[in-house]
Amino acid sequence: MSLKGLIGVSLDTITPSRETARRLIAAVARQIVDARIEAVSSETRFCSAYTAIRMLADLGLHANGYRALTSRPGHHYTAIQTLPLTLGVDARTVVRLDYLRKQRNVTEYSGDLVSDLYGDRKSVV
């Protein structure tokens, strides 16, 4: 897979901007702070942590002159799968991050509870 090969399919080219990169980094920091708030549900904390990961993947694309086409399905998948090319993330980590993406989808679209890494359901009560 190459980033150029994904242009028009799941990526678009952009001109990288230090200001956009700065805003993304600040947003990631806010999401991490939110993910650490114990007074909210596990699902809310998980979604904030996942959003921080996805934003970092978006930052990797941005720094390389690309953005995921949000008008097409799978833009989160694309951002995560391109991490080896944009930020040098190893394949094993990408597999784990993709698992988190799938868990986020289950949580967001079905209202299911967040699973821990071993598949046990965690109560939010």
C-alpha cells in the first residue's frame, strides 16, 4: 500500500499547515484529559481516548500532505491503517488500534458496553 495509491479512493492531498497541526495536537491533549475523568462512564472515557488516537492518525496523514476522505465510509479505518506509512507505527500496534476502532463502533452504534482487552464486559453502573 502507498499513500499515493489511495488518492481519490480514501485519501485526498492537502497542503500541510503548522496551524492545523498545532490545533490537532491541542485537541489530542484535550481528549486525553477527558479520557482520564473518572466521574464519567467507561464508554465516554474510551471514546475520548479513541478520538485522541484517531486524531493522531489524522495528524500523521496531515504532516505527510494527505487527509482521509470523510465523505467516504471507512475514514477512521484509513487513518489507522496508514499509520505505518505516516508515523512509522508497527503492524502489531495497528492491529490493536484497529481492534479499538471496532470496539468504538460497537459502543457508538449499538450502545454496547466497552470490553476490556480480554473481552469481558465492564459495567458502567
